[in-house]
Amino acid sequence: MTTSIKAKDISGQAPGGTRQRLAQALPLDTPYVVQIFPVYACNFKCGYCLFSVDKAERGFISDTNLIDFKLYRKCVDDMTHFPNKLKVLRFVGIGEPLLHKKIIEMVAYTVDRQIAQTVEIVTNGVLLDKRIVDGLVGAGLTRLVISIQGTGQEKYFEVAGARIDFDKFIDNLAYLWANKGDTHVYIKIIDTALKDEADRAFFFEKFGRFCDSIAVENTVPIHKAIDFSQILAKKDNQLTQFGLPMHNVAICPQPFFHLQINPDGKVVPCYSWDYPAILGDCNHESVTDIWNGPAFAAFRRAMLEGVGKASPVCVDCNIIKYRWFPEDDLSADAERLKAVY
């Protein structure tokens, strides 16, 4: 298959585009990002992911594996009461979002309620058959992020521990590209899933035909339950996942602009798999009340004193260190913000 369309290479930059300085916008009456964690299950066991770790060693994740569709609709209805639209509502989490049988209906309901500027899914893409592609595009999905695990079938098995029909996968991506409508398709791969520079070039050639933007991201040691010593044996880990300079974080910015709703309806303030706190339960509280409530405020206020005051989990967390954006630095504004929170 040939095409004149060439994807934009966004390696080494923020995948969401230009970021504004967070401190100038705080406090937020509406979160920038709400992450929906719809499925605690995956069809892969990638070596850099929690699914490569025995379940008994993962700690508490969720009381249920699937978010209930009725609960999800309640959460979306709650979010219509925020004063502004979210910048992003993202389906992601510890697992594969496309395993949820109601994922198309969830996207459609979200788009219909007009609660977010962007509705996106982060997926490994293997389940993107014609039915799911047509359903997601028809539902109005804004952005589809596909994480590639190798440039061939054997590399997929090495990285993800799964045998896939690689030719069928490529055919499905071609169908997606031909029928994507207004959905932005972003394809990415981690550097350790590539053999060498020739393989990197092949990745861009092979997958750049089926997306609007494309990138190679860095594999980074963000989860302490995983032994990264072999995965990163030949890497210099001084750059973030997005190729920016690494930063030791004194104040984590995530709880100031983000919340995550887990499959059981519980709300956590960040991307960490070791929760520093559970700040609410959407089964019994509204999303807006949780965002503006005393538990979230107290957590943010403690964070302004430094990660050590917020939670022991935050002290040992590497996530923001390796997903750092300089626009999110709150250190210079901490004293002013303490009065706000």
C-alpha cells in the first residue's frame, strides 16, 4: 500500500502540543484532564507494565475489573456541572480500554454530553477491527493513540508476551486510516521495542502511512514493582518518556489539574499505580464535589509543602520525574498557592 500522506514526527516533544504554565491558571474550577480507567485487564503482558508482575504483588488496584456503564454515565452527567469543558477526557489505565464491551457507547455518551474538548483512547490497537473502528469514529472520538510493541510478529511476542497476526493488524490500521473521519490518529512506540536505527526507520516507514502523528518514546523506569535492569541495560535514562530533560520533582503537579476514575468508581489524584490516596467515590459523590471537596484540597495543600508531606508513595514515585514538563513546575509559586488551598 502506498500513500502520499506523511505523519508528523512529534518525537521529543509534548504529545498534546504546547502547554501553558500551570501555576498561572491555578486554582482550577474544572480539571484539565479526567482519566477514565475502564478495564483492569489486558490482552498483553508487556515487560515494562504491571501486567508482567504477578497479581499478588500489584497491591490494591480496584474492587471491580470493569466500570459499570450506568456508573460511567452518572460520572459524565456529573461533569456537565463543571463551569468549563475538560481539555481531555482520556480512556486509559492499567489495562486495554477496548476490552470493555461498552467502550463505543461510552465514547458516544461522552461526546453527546459535550463535557470535553478532546475525547481520546490510549490502546495497543490489536482489537481495532472494522466494527470497533466504525463505532469509535461514528461516536465522535477525537483522538486515538495506538501504542505499537514492535515492527514484526516476533518482536511483539518478545515485548508483549502475545502472539498476534501482524498482517491482520496492519490491515486493520490501513482500514482505520482510510475511514478515520475527523479522528486524529497518533501512533507511538517505545525505543526498547526497536532493534536498531534501521528498525526505527522501518517503524516510521511502516506505520507513518496510517496516522496523523507518530513518535518514538523512551522506555522509563516508572514502576518499582518491575525490574527494569534488563530492559534498560543499554540505555542512558537521563531523558523523560517524551525525550525532555529529566527533573527531580519537589511538588507533583498532577493533583492540581487531573483526576482518575477507577473501574470501581474510586477517584485517585494521579497516574501512579501505587495510590497515594483515594479521594472520593463516584458511587456516592459527584465528580464535581470530589474535585472541589476537602479531601482533594487537603491533598493539594500538603503537596505544596513537598512530596514528602503529601504521601510516602509520592516520595518514591518516579512517574512525574520521567514525564516532566517544565510548564508544570509549581515550586516558585508554592507560597502563593498555599493561601489558595
